[in-house]
Amino acid sequence: LMRPLRGCRGRGVVVGTVTLCLAAGWALQTPGGVSLVVPQPNINTTVAQNVLLSVEYSCRGVATIEWKHVSSWGTTKIVEWKSGNYVNISSVYKDRVTTFENGSIQLLNMGMRDAGYYFITVTEEYGTSTYGTIIVNVYEIIYEDLHFVAVLFAFLAAVSAILICFMWLCNKSLHLFQKKTPHKLTASTTEEIELETIEC
């Protein structure tokens, strides 16, 4: 009983392998097929910057490209277009998105709410689809505050240096004045003493 079962399994594996090879060959011969490359799947940016979500797709037929944004605030469709045809941009992104023939998009004036996952779907006319994801992290611009503090510190240091120089000059002038003044005082006191002695 065991031998016939093994024989059936062996035939099933052979038939399955042949079927798989035939299906793969048929798929390669059909005019469809789409590929997508995402060179930078993780992007860090700051508020108010522009971001290029760069991809590169290729397919044999006409492709439809769709971008979506998914974050803690929900899912938003950004844009959808067919290569060489219409472009349908969501009203939320109307003045903030630029599309490119290779499937890439550029988002202008990034905000904190723009952080999240960006999904691209490329579907060719024969129904084959491929997907890509880009994660975008958006950070507050802290360095501007530090820049302001650095400029303020440099300004205060310059004012302090000027005041120190001014105090040093005043101190030097005072010492010169004090050196000259005692001689005059001693001269005038000796004159008074001489006058007193003459009067006597």
C-alpha cells in the first residue's frame, strides 16, 4: 500500500513542477509585467522643507500610478495618474504636489502631519500591480532656535568685550590723572606753606 502512494506523490510533484514551469513561461510571454524600485525607503526632513519621494517603475503597457499617505490621522489619497494621460490630485494636496513620469512625486512645504507612510501602487493595463512604501519622518526646526541663541550669545559677548575695553581705558585714564594730580597738589601746598612763612 505504501509504494503506490509514493508513486502518486512523485507523479504529483512532477506534474506540479511542469505546470509551474508552463505558467511561468506563459507569464513571461504575456505583454504584462511591472517592476518598481524605491531607492530611498526612509526619509528624514524638517518642517517647511520640500521632499522628493523618488521611485522608478517600468512596465510594458500603460501604467496607472497611485500615491496614498497613511498616518495616525488617517489615510489620504494624494494623487493618481495614468502615464501620458490625466492627473487626478486630491484637493488636500492641490498646490503641494508635483508628479514625474517615472512615478516619483515631490511634496512641498512639509508639516508635522505629513509624517507617516507613503504607499505607491503601480498597476499596468493588464491588471498586474506592484507596491512600494516610503517612510517619512518630519522634525521640528530646533536648530533655528539654537541659531538665535548663538547669535544672541555672540552679540552679548561683543558688547561685553567693548565694555571691558572701555573700562580698561577709563582705568588707565584715571591712573594717569591721579599721577598728575598729586604733583600739582604738592606744588600748591608748598606754595601755600611758602606764602605762610613769608607772611610771618
